[in-house]
Amino acid sequence: MAKTSKIKTNALRHLDAEKIRHNVYEYEAPEGFLDGVSVAKATGMDVTKVYKTLVTQGSSKEHYVCVIPVAEELDLKKAAKHFGEKKIEMIPAKEITNVTGYIKGGCSPIGMKKQFKTAIDSHAKDLEQIVVSAGKVGLQMELAVPDLVSVTGAELADLIVV
């Protein structure tokens, strides 16, 4: 894992503009799909502080962003309740770029085409720093949890399957 700041994505430009302190980590992304636990291992990060960004759509057709630990599964019923929806589903992978401006595996909760209502799993409250995608496959960023909450307008919520 290499610490870097040469690459700039929408997410990183947004953090720079807001003067939010962060670290950027680049890792060698293998061909094909790489799950979040593998990303944590590839970066040498503690898996409990690495979170993935999931984009959902409610029955109202509104999009919502859920940021959860990489080793966990999103509880769609809990997410729907949090966002006041009857039902929420994951958006199809082929729609990620059109909706967010990011690609599958490189979706950051910061700097999407549009600011969607965002929730971060409540386990993040126990962390000083959180690691999320920096907006590109092979690029992660680490920042303080309150800063991620602030820059995304997120709320902390119980979002994972127990």
C-alpha cells in the first residue's frame, strides 16, 4: 500500500475544497471484482474501519447512500425504515455510473453527481477514523468520522444485518 496524493477524484477535490484532513492510500487492484474485505487486506487496514458505499433506491424512486462496514451486509428493511421508505433495493450495478458518476468498486460517498440522503452505519461512532473509497478502484481515503458525516450530510443509523 502506498500513501499518495497525486491522483485527484471528485471526492478528493471536495475534501480539499472543504479543507478536510485526510490520507489517501493507493493499492494494486486485481482484474475483476474486488470485495471490500479484500480491499482492507490489500491496504493493510483494519477491516473494522473500512466501509463500503452502497447506493439504493426506494419505492419512491429516490436514491439513498448507505455506508457500512465492508464485512457486513446491508439490512434493506432497516435502511428503508431509516429513510422513511416502504421498501429499498440496491440499484443494479450497471446504473451506478449514471446515478453517481463513479464506477462499481470505486464509488465514494463524497462527490457524487448529486448529493443523496446518506446514512453511515452507527458502528462508525466508535471509530476515530474511517476508510472509504476515494472515488476510483485502487484508491482509498481515511478521514475522521465527524468529517465524513459533515461533508456528506449523513446521519448515523443502524443499517446492518445482525
